[in-house]
Amino acid sequence: MELVKELWTKKDYKEFVSYLKNLEDKKYRDFHSKLTLNNNIIGINVPTLKDISKKIVKGNFGSFINLVVNNTYEEWLIFGLIIGYSKIDFNEKLELLDKYIVNIDNWASCDIVCANMKDFKKNQESGYEYILKLIESNSLWHIRVGLVLLLDFYINDQYLNKIFKICDSIKSDEYYVLMAIAWLLSICYIKYPKETLKYLNNNKLDKFTFNKTIQKIIESTRVSIVDKNKLRKMKRND
């Protein structure tokens, strides 16, 4: 199917959905459905979805976005990927991202699109203000988006201590929020071991999140055996 169009019509979009369904890989669908707990998956791998998104962006992707519906995991993920690939103003991207994250209901739809939002590298300050609003949300997926964006683009000298404060401030019992905090802090440790260890010795994390953070650091191949042994002794037992 031709994906670079001057204008997408409802007929085009209907053909597009049929095109996606013809790309179905049943084994991948069954495997990925179990990982994401999403039952509306066609079964198309991420590299293929990225390739499709890149092609759509070369044409009038705005008319495509206006037609996208959240009927399948792939349709909505393509919408999210297009945001990252598009050559539009950063504030416009944030507006589209707001529309995208409303329908996130699984970790993959969050993490894959966040990693593709590379304009956050060039717009650290305004991007950080946007992230703070997500963190303050009552939605677990909004909070996770904020945490994963921090993980992907903000583990640096300027924002490291701010990340620690954010992790201490979040009060949630949502699994996907707590695991995102643990993942974020594990990458902080890999990049800034001394600073992160100091934080881990004096933090406000609950037992589950703290122990998951230690576990994720230990699982990394970029951490020495000596450090792993020291970290194992830090796990909370009570």
C-alpha cells in the first residue's frame, strides 16, 4: 500500500487497516498479547510499525492522524510513533502526545513511544515542565509516561537530583508506576553510581520499589560483581 499521501481519506484509512491486518503474525500476536495484557493486537512487530510510521510522516500525516482510531494496539501505536518522527514544533508535539496518552493502557504503548520522542533532548526545560504535570496526574499511565521520559532523556548532571526528588515524591501503589521508578533509578545507578548509591542510602521509597530498584541494578551487565554483592546486602527484609 502507498503510505506517502497528499491527503488521507476515510476510504484510505479503511484500506490501511486491512493492510495492517494482512501483516498479522499470529505467533507474535499471541506472545505480545501476554506481555501487554492487550487483547486488541493484530500482531505486527515494532520495527515494521516504525517503518510504516516513517513513511506516513513523509506525506500529509496530519490528515492521517485525524482519522486514527483506537480500535487496535497497532493503529494507536502508529499514531504515537508519528508524533516522534514528525518535523513539527515541540509544543505541537506535546499537544499530540496529550491526545495519545489518554488511550494508553499498557506498558508497551507507553515505553515505545516515549523512547521515540527524541525532541525532548533539544527541549529539556519545556519538556521537563510537561513531565512534571504528568507526574502530578492521578493517571498511572500519565505518571509512567513522565517517568520513562525522564529515563530516556533526563539522566544527566542537570536533572539527576531532580529525578531523585521526583521518585521520593510519588505516592502510588500502581505496579507499572513502581516498576518505572525502579527502572529509572537502575539506569541512574548505571550512569551515576556514586550519586545514586548516596540516594539509595537515604530515600523515601517504599520497600517494594526499593528492592525492585536493587534487583534491576543487580540484573544489569554494566554493574560489577563487587558492586552487585554490596547492593544485595542493602535489600530491605522488614
